Amino acid sequence: MRASTAALWRPEGLLPRYRAYLYAMHTVIRASVPLMERAAERAESLARRGDPLGAPLAAYLAGHIREEAEHDTWLLEDLTAAGSGPRAALEPVPSPLVASLAGAQYYWIEHHHPVALLGYIAVLEGHAPAAGLAPRLARATGLPAPAFRTVHEHARLDDGHAGELYALLDRLPLSRGQETAVAVSALHTTDALTQLFVRLGRTGPAPPVRGAGRSVPREGQT
């Protein structure tokens, strides 16, 4: 994932790639609160049936829902400041990678156990943007500071959020199977996000290939 994001922020062609990143992240982030709301409902239901994970999981999710509220709106505002209106994020069909990323969580919440969502959250919160990324992107793209609110705020907030989540995982009386559910969810999330960032990294001029010579057009080609 780190390698894919490093390629994403290379200077060549960064402006259209950053806009594509904002659009893609909006399709991801707009699913976050609904996912947590459904997981919290399932956790509360499990708590009433005596599941020891139910109450602490529901309490954590309720607090995290409040923390993550309106973050999808931030991304729409960033897109507007970057020269693209909200329609650029709301009208196109979201990537199948994003559907797989969020859709797997819905399946595990409904048909296995909502604790699996903690693996998804751990990856998103544990890979926050670097503290200096927003000003570096602003210098490279020439966009105004309001175009980088989400990058800036997540760099500031997500370290604390990740610490809260890790402390919860340490407290929860997870069975071996539940530990596996969290781990599988985290690995799936890492894989899907890496694929998404690799695709985004192809937006704009591609980096030169070492040792590649000039291609020779075929007869009849220009």
C-alpha cells in the first residue's frame, strides 16, 4: 500500500491524479458511516442475546460514527476547491474495487459478525496521510489550501483514532475465530485499497520505463 501511494503522489501529472483521488476516496468514505451504523445495530442485537462483544463494540462504533460524520462532505468541498463540482463524484458508477471493499464488510456484518468491521477501520485509520502531505501537494499542484482539507484533517486526527481502536481490540474477549475475522477483513481492505491506489497512480503521465527505447511505428502508422 505504501508503494502504491508513493507512486500516486509523484509530481508528473499530479493535478488530474489528485482530483481522481478525491473522487475515489469520496466513494469509499461515503460508505463509512452507513457501514458503522449497520454494524452497531447488529452489535446491539447480539448484546441482547448475550454476546460479550456486542455492548463494547456498539459503544465504540457509536462514538466513531460521531467522529466520522460529514467527512464525505469534506471531500465534495475539496473537489469543488480543486476545480471539480460534486457531480464529478456523485454521478459516475463507483469502481467495482470500491464496491468490493465496502460490500465485503456488509456481508461479514450481516452474515458473520460485525466485529469484522474493525479490520476495515484499522487499515483506514492506520494508514493516515503524512503530516506534511497536504502542503506538499498544494505546492506541487498550485491548488488552494481548501482543496486539501480532508488530507490535512486525517493526518491530524487518524493517529489518535487508530490508538483508540487498538486499545479496543486489546480489551475485547475475542475468540480465535473472531481474531481471524478481523484479520481477514484487514487483509481484504489492504488488498482492495492497494489495487485502487495502483489504478489511480496511472492517471496522468506514466513514469518512464528504464531501458525502454523509442518505439518504431509499423508501416502505415504515424
